[in-house]
Amino acid sequence: MNSSNSNLARASTGLLKQAAKSIAQVILGKDDQIRLALTCLVAQGHLLIEDTPGVGKTTLAHTIAQVMGLDFQRIQFTSDLLPSDILGAAIYNREQSSFEFHKGPVFSNFILADEVNRATPKTQSALLEAMEERQVTVEGATRKLPQPFFVIATQNPVHQLGTYPLPESQLDRFLMRIHLGYPDKKAERELLQGADRREMIEHLKPVVDGGKLQTIQKQAAKIHVADALLDYIQAVLEFTRNSPMFEFGLSPRGGLALLNAARSLALIEGQEYVLPEHIKIVMASVVNHRLELCTDELDNQGKTAASYISETVPIP
Amino acid sequence: MAIDEHKFTPVLIGIHLVALPIYSRLPPYVLLLIASFTIWTLLIITGRTRQPVAFIRILLAGAVVVSLLVSYGTILGQEPGTSMLLMLSFLKLFEMKSKRDVLLVIFLGYFLVATNFFHTQSPWIAAYVFVVVIYLTSLLIIFSDRLSSTNFKTRIKISLRMVVQSIPLMLILFVLFPRIQGPLWGIPDDAKSAITGVGDEMSPGSINNLISSGAVAFRVMFKDEPPEQKDLYWRGLVLSHYDGRTWRRDDAPEDLRPEIEYVTADAKLIEYAVMLEPHGRKWLYSLENLVASPYTVTRELQAITEKEINNLFSYSMISNLQATNKALNAQEIKKNLLLPQGLNEKSIALAKKLRMAAGNNVTYTNSVLNYFKTNPFFYTLSPPLLGENAIDDFIFNSRQGFCEHYSGAFVYLMRAAGVPARVVIGYQGGTLNPLDDYMIVRQSDAHAWAEIWLDDRGWTRVDPTAAVSPSRIDYGITNAGLEESRLPFFLVSNSQLLFQLRYTIDSLNHSWNKWVIGFNDKKQRELFEMLGIKDIDKATLFSWMVVAMTLSGGLVFLWVFKQGETKSKRDVASYYYGVFCRKLEKAGLIKLPSESADEFLARVVQIFPASKVKASSITHYYQCLRYGSDDSDKHKKRLIDAVKRFRAE
């Protein structure tokens, strides 16, 4: 890595640390989740947050958007939401007597898809396709989505009523899935004592903007990855494919997800290269929603696919 | 280490796979025990019952011994021995507690699967054993894979690779292992009881039972062109003694006198090599007028070995079809004229009448053959039963018979008229394998014919069956106009595909016999002579084998060692980090393979807080070198220094 590059990387790390700090002012006691959410954003992936209502999913998304200086759109998913409500539609213009395309909320840098599993599969897939392709095709015309483009989808636990759970193939399109969980005692107290979160968000100053974020994203892709680390990722992939504990192994996309997430994390941590440690940190959020455990045995021990992999696969 | 009960299932399958080929030979009591052991094990696996207590297990072991004593009368010998080991393997499942127990069962499986070769050494069983060995090896992988990180497919792949890697060692053993003539163990041998082939006596029905067997009797390779079909008389045994029902060999001790008188016509010698399938007897099959044989030849021109042939046996011989055997002494004349007293008066009368009319023996022979030809005699595989005067009954009443009837009746008529005559049994004909250069002679080619003594020609072959059914001799058994339902299916089928398949399979069998089973003491010596090493003895061979095994093992070791070495040279970081880990290991802290350097560092600091700074810098340098892009010597030097000075405290 030459010096100008390493300077850029250092600057990126600084900005990201600052952003994390800002977000942590609003979202209390959730430093790990904030770090993972930023990792996901830097890795140009999309994030799925799964938790019960009221733990701050929306607030987290809103805060990130504000701090990153991205234009923010929230789409509340309901069972009667239609694909055109997300993508936009062609509407007849009487004066010019022609159809005119009205862009839907998806044409933003930062989208919060709230309670994504309340909508019908058809609507879900409209969003998920846009996420994957980073473009939208309506009425035969293809329109590029703005860059950077980042989706945070929130999901209620699947067993709740009135949900259409996302199929595995759709889950795979999210780089990470995280849980927020309840705040600890200290954070809870601070939250109860503190000011209104909504107001706080409005007063937060953006740390970066869309253009800077793109530079940071490019910087993350340049983080050095040693052969030994690729060996480790391949060992993980091979293990998930051969072990009888899993229904299916990780896809090649899953492998890339691990690598990209680890690179972004390394950048956030200010490391010049990726360590197995980074893989282990992102493992749970990258891997758990892509793998299905075959036996209840591990579930009963409170183990997830990720912890099982971390504890089993030798580091080359 | 305790064993999960669900892991019993593959072991249970393994034992069944090992035993599959011998199930058809096991007695009912043994099969019953095996079935009940299997069901019991399944109940244990599914958790419906527990492993029986020691007392019950001892009772069951007693039941095993009793079942063997009831079925075989002994627990010694091949079959009882293998059955016992098999049943004990099943019993072992009842007390499987540790890995050691499982390994015992699997290694016993390796031995048991090899015992299949006691019974047959066909390429099919070899292929089967190969497959089972791969499966057994995959079982070993299950039990050494503590993390259950492999599935069935991977295990089979690894196991296949291991078995294939062992092929060079197998070849060394195959080529160099000293061949021991005769059976390897002096255990009671019960293999020959069920072998098909021409027996040592002939009574009505003894040959036509063979006709329905498609089994190969022997295969022949001719040095030059094979003789014509009608000259392919494979002599097995000469039968001179008749008791009114059965033709037998001479009871008198064999008068071995190899000097045989030949009338040498323009000698066209036929050289051929025979690969005889085991038939449990001592005699060898050869064409007529044996000129040269590596084995003892009797006065009756039978080649005989010292031991019963219970394994594939190959030999070379030379015959001269134009020659004639003129050796005869007074005792032999007497022997070959004997008839049982007071039987078959009508036949004797017929013989005398025809002989009177004929004038000389040659004409007489022709008129007897003519008698068979002109009267309504039938060639059939299902002749009616004959009465007490069997020959009379056949010649004057039933007139339906197979080659043993015709040859027997013919010899009887000859002897009745004072012409010395005898029955010869063996095979007639053979099929060339169109895909390969050899001839197949099957059990269905079994035949009986006659030899008569003519003063000027010596012993002359006469085949009365040819008089009744000439096509049997000229075109083989399938064209003899016999009932097709009695012949082996594949011999009468017209399907081109079946025809191809049959000869391809036989060709494979032949090559297997020639190159694998047939690689005996002699072939081994020939191989070394070809390489310029003469008169190699078994001890030398054995020591060579040991040397070759050691060398190849050493090469593999060197290769593995070298690989490890180059890797450590290339990767200084891993090497010295390993040294660091070993130092900590001695201090009682072991790094888990799945632990990252940082995770390990956290534990190190917890237990040896004083080493925090040094351990941290070692971890840092290691990570820099191994995962970073900068592998400068400066870092390497620092790492090496730090590791060398490191002490866990």
C-alpha cells in the first residue's frame, strides 16, 4: 500500500469512527450493532434487522442516515402495499398528453423498509430485486438507482401473526442480519432520563456525505487480504458444505459476503489488512441467516451456525 | 471416548456388507442368530432397548458356539471359523463402549472380507472386496472425525483416495511376495464338495446333468491354429471297469509307465496351454496322443497331478493328433475284455452275430455303428430309466439316450465280440472367444466316447454318438438337435448383445486368471529371469519385498517431510508462531486450532499477565507477516527475537 493510499485509509477510518461515535450518542449501549451496521454500509451491502417492535430499529436506521448525510426514505410495509408504491408508476399527464414516470421512494440513497415481512411476497420481491440490481425497470424502461444505495430492512420475528417470512433465496441478498436486543440497565436508565431521540437525530451533524461515503467504500475494497486468510474463508465454506450439521452449505455469494464484510470491518478498525479475527466478528451477522442447522442439538446448546463454525474450523 | 449409538448403524451395515457373499453358504442356525443379532442391534440404535448385560452376552457367545457345533460338528475349519468371527463381530456391537471396540470390529471386518477369497477368486469378488474395503475405511474416518465435519460423500472420497494410494504397495506385495505351493494353511478344507465337473465314474445320467451347466471347465490357448471341431476330444479319464450299471476306473494301482509307443505319422504337433478351473480331482484334460506333459502320464495316456486341483491350475501340453498309442500288454487286454457275468444276454448274442457276419474287427466296428445309425435311436437329454439288463434295455427297447448310453453300449458290444475296448470321458468341442485368442470349454461340452484296440492301429477312438447325431461332433452341443430347455440359456439365445456381453465377460475372466490368479511361483520366477535374475529363492524374494516396501514407505515419508519443511521455510511467521505456541503448551496453555491469534492472546494474558507485552508484540508481528502485505525481514527478525526470548510467566 503506498503512502497516499494509506493516508486515505486512515482518513476513512477516522471518519467512520467519528460517525460511530455520533450514532452511539443516540443509540445507547449498542456499540457492536452500530459497528456492524456501518460495516455493512461500507461493504455496499444491505442490512436486515430482526427484532421485536420498539427496540430502536427505526431509530438506528434514521440515525445512520442522518450521520452519513444520505437522503432518507422510510417505507412502511403493509399487507396492501403494492410494488408500484415502492418503485413508482407512470401517470398520465393531461397537459402534455403523455405518460410521465413518477419515481417511487426507492429512488433514494438510504431506504428504511420497515416491517418488510408484513408485505406480500410480490411487493417484497420488488424491493429485493431493486436491491440486487441497483436499478428499476418499470414499463420497459430501466432506471438506475442513485449511488450510494443502502437498504435497511426491519423484520418482526417470523412467528408473529400476519407475516410473510422472507424465503432463503431472498435472505441471501442481505449482506448481514443483526439483532438489536434490549438495552442493558445503564443504557436503559440513560434512555429514560435523556431527551427525545427524534429531536436528537435532527440535531446530529452529518459526518460524511454520499460522495465521501463512496470514496470510503472504494477504500474498503482495497484492504489487503493474504492467501492465508483466503484459505480460512475457503475452509469455512468447505466446512459448511460438507458438515452434516447444515442443510445447505454457504453459496459463493456467502463467501464473498464474508470477505467484503471483513474488509470493511478492517477499515473501520484501522487495520491495513484483514485478520481471521475480523471474519469471526462478522461471521454471525453474515452467516446465520444463510445457513440452516439440521439438528436441534446445537440449538439446544444455544449455539448458532456461526459460533459452531468459529469453534470448529481450524485457522490455517 | 464414548460412542454415540446412532454411529452403530454404519458399522452394522459394514458387517453385513462384509458377510454378504457368504450368506448363501451359511447354515440356517447361523443365519437365524445373525438375523436376531441384527434386529437386536437395531432396537438398541433406535433406543428401544439397552445393550445387554455381561451375563446375557456370555450366554449369547455360548449360543454362537452351539449353533456352530450343531451345524458343522466343529468350530475349526474355514467355514465354521469365518462364521464364528462373523457372529462375534455382531455380538461385539452389544458391548461397544469405546472407540477401541469399534476399531476392533472394523479391523476384523478387513480380515473377514478377505476370507471371501477362500471360496472363489473371481474378478467379481475382488471388485466387491475392493468396494467393501473402501466402505470400511470410510467407517474409520467416521470414528476419527470427532467434529462430524464430513458427510458420507466426502468420507467415501477420502477413503477411495487412501485405498488408491495404497495400490503401489499392493503391487509390490503382489509381485514380490513369495508364492507358496499348496494351501497356505493346513486347515480342514471343505471347498471341493460343491465343485461341478466330470466325475470319476460314469452311469446313465451322470453327464447329461452337466449339460445344463454353463460353467467354464477350462480355457485353452493354442500356440498355432486350433484343430478342427471334430478333433477336439479333451480326454479326462479312461474307464475300463463295468459292473452292469456304472463304468469305473481301474481299481488296480496305477501302472505308471511313461514309455509309450507312437506310430509317428507326419507329426503335426499341437502345443496348447490350459487354464483349468478347480474340479477337485487329480487328472488333467488333454487332447489325444499326448506327446509331452510336465506331469505324470499313465499307460492310458492320462496326465495326473499329485494333489487335487482346488485352485485355478494352468499347464502346457503337446499332442500329436496323427499318432497312435500302440502300448498294450496282456493284462490290459484282459482288463478291457471283462464283462459282468450273466447280464445282457441279448446284446451278447447280437454282438456275436454281427462279428460272425463281419469277418474282421474293423468291419465289425462299422457294422455296430451302422446298427445305431439304421435303427431308430434318438439322441436326447431326457432318456427313460433302464432296467436291470441296462444294455439290452437300451439297445432293444428304449433306444433313447445320451453320449454315456451310446459309448457304454458300444464298448459292451465290442468287448462281447472280443475286441478290447474302453470308455473315455472328458469334453468334446469348445468355443473360440471371438474377442480374444483363446477357446472356452464349458461343462455343457462334457462327453463320453470309446476307444477300441485294433492290432494294426493301436488304440483308436470311436465315437458312437457321432453315428446317431453327427452334428453334435461337427458343430457342438448347441447344434445337436437337443431339447433347448435343458441347455444353458445363454448358449441357445440368439441375441447379438448377449453374445457380445458373454464373450466380453469371459475375456475379462480369462485375463484375470492369466495375469492375477495365474501369477504363481513359476510365473514369478519367469518374470525375474526376464529381468536377468536367475534362480531367485524365496528368502531373497522376501528380503527384496521388505526392502521395496521400506523404500517406498521412506519415499512417501520424505515427500511429506519435505513438503512440511518447504512450507515452514516459506512461512517463517507460522513456524516461529508455532514455537511460541509450543512454549505456552509446555506451560500448560494449549492453542485450539480454531482459535485466532487474538483470541489466544486474550487467554494468554489472562493466565500469564506478566507476559502481556511480549505476547502482544509476538501476536502483532505474526499477524503483520501472515496477513499483512508487508513481509519485510525487519518484521521477521523482530518476531524471531521476540519468540526466542519469550518465556511464559
